[in-house]
Amino acid sequence: MSGECILCGKCLEVCPLLRATGREELGPRAKADLCRLLSEDTDMLSETDVARLAGLCLGCGRCREVCSQGVDVPALVAGLRGAHPDFKTWLWKTWLKHAKKLWSPGSAAAKRIPEQFHSEKIGPMLKMLAGLKGGAGLEPCLEVTQYPDTYRGQNMLLFAGCTANFVQTRWLMTALKLLDGMGVEVLPGDFKCCGSGLKAAGFADDASAMSAHNVQVWRDAGRPPVVTFCASCRAGLQAYDGCFWSAEEQEVWEKTLVPLSSVLRDVSFVLSTNVSKALGYHQPCHVRGDDSDRTLLNHALKGRITGATGRECCGFGGVMRLAAPGLADPVNRQCWDTLAGADVVVTGCSACVAQLAATAPDSVTVGHWLELIR
């Protein structure tokens, strides 16, 4: 925490959990106050109560962005999670650290569990796991007609993220095809997970090891631009700290992180007749500033996005999805209320795709915007 809360209330205005539940004790200010009190008296709450408190944060980071005092509530909550781990955080850590081994078979296993055995608490989680690998995906409606020479001949690294690497390889293949069309030389790079999910869950050491590895991959490649197509991965990479040789190198790293959609901004597309007449777009919480994904889609789809979120969270929440799914559900419902009427919803975050696909109305299909491109 950089400073003390001055009760300005800015964080309360942006917190999706508070907005959806109306319970101020779940808001950022209450968490910051309680974390401060716990730092003064560690015996104030039992281990069980502290672990429960640590689960009640979506980790969207909106409060951190607006706080004039530099109070980082998600980081405070991550500290609580690290100091008071429980079975749910251990399960989350195992799931993230062993994504290559667990995600594909885990998704296949979840698909085989009949819906009558889906309890109220774990049913949404099972549905999300089952949908990780996706079905047929979205029906493509965009085809490239011309690539610009903007990046032709440049060397870049592609940070695809765990979902694209291990369960949604069609996203990876489409991204590689598009970069090839742009004339970009995609360099080999053995990246690990961005580590943001582990960091938010309180496993700072594991996250630091991943960040150090990924930065070294970048160094070994000559410090080229790093292209991403997942907003959460990009936010996790941007938050790297403590693994650089100097402040100048850290600044260079942050400037080399490039959204794929910004690389494609001058690509010309032709729109097929099968485009949805009610296409919605979900803006991930971890998009800060201009949303290049939405800008690209507005251009490519000729303004056919009929509904879009702005401040709504999908309700994924990382470890909170395991710790308090009932509290995340109203957040998710508000998101779907905003997207009401859409029959196809796209987004640029792998976690948002998983959460929205698991909770979508029966008449709605969800996918990454890359799935719209042939």
C-alpha cells in the first residue's frame, strides 16, 4: 500500500463486485481497512476467516487504477492469500502450474459428467472446464483481402498464453497465419505462463520465477516486440517487476508489448454474408486505455457490433470462482444484461471467453475475436 485511504469513494464507483451485490463490506475500501487492521493485529481473525476474506476479490484491478493514494487492494488480497493458503488456492495453483498436463484432459473429463450431477456450486465450474477446448467455435465471417507493409520484415515474439497453447490452438494458428501475412518473422520463444493468475492467488515466488524466465526469453531473442492476443496475459506481462537489469530495461519491456489487434489495424477485410446481425463485444477488465481489439473489430465488421460492455466484469475472478462462486454470479448476470440481444459475443481475453461461454444463454455462442477470421 503506497498511502492511506482518504475515503474519496472512487474505488466504490468502479468495483463490479460492489455494484452487483450492493454490499459495501465486499468493496475495496473495506478490504483495505481490514488488511491494515490485520497487519496491526494478526490475531484479529481466525485462519478460516482470513482465508475467506482473501477469496472475496475478483482481481479486476479497477480500484487500483482510480486510487489517488496508490492503494493496491488486489495486491493486498494476494498477500492475504499467500500468507493464509487453503485447499482452494492450492487447487488453483496446481491447475495453473500444470496447465499443459491438466487442461486438455480436464476439459475432456468435465464433458463426460452428466448435467444431473452438476451441483449448484460446482456446476458452472464444470461447464467452464468442459468448454475450455470449445466445440466447433464461431463461424468465420472475415477474410483478409490485403495486408499492409507496416511490419514487413520485422522480428517479433508471439506470447500466445496457456489457453491458446494447450486447448485453443486454433487461436494460435490464426494468429500465426495473420502475422505471416503481415510479413513478420515470428521468432521461436519458449515462454511460460505469464504468472498473473498465480500472483493474484498469492503465489508470488512461482509468479516471479515465470516472469524472470519470460524476460530472459525476450532478452535472448534480442528484445524484439512481443505480440499478445489475450488482455489478461498482456496485463500480467506489463506488471512484471523485480526481474529486470535496470529501470531502463523494464521501460523497454513495457513498450515492446504489442496487442495483435494493433499490429493488424491497417489490414483490409471483406465481410461475408453470414455475419451475425446481433454481435456483442465484451471488453475485458484488464484492458486499460484504448481498446485496440474493439477498434479493429469496429473497422473489420463495418460497425456491426450491436452491444458492448464497458465497465462490466465477466465474473471469472480467478481463485474467487472457486472460493465464492455465489458472489461472482451476480457480477456475471450484470455483464449478460448489458449484452442482452446478442446471439454471438466475442472478446479478447481467454479467461473471459471461458467464463462467458460457461454462462451464456442457450441461444448465444461465445468465442475469441480471432475465431471470426478465416
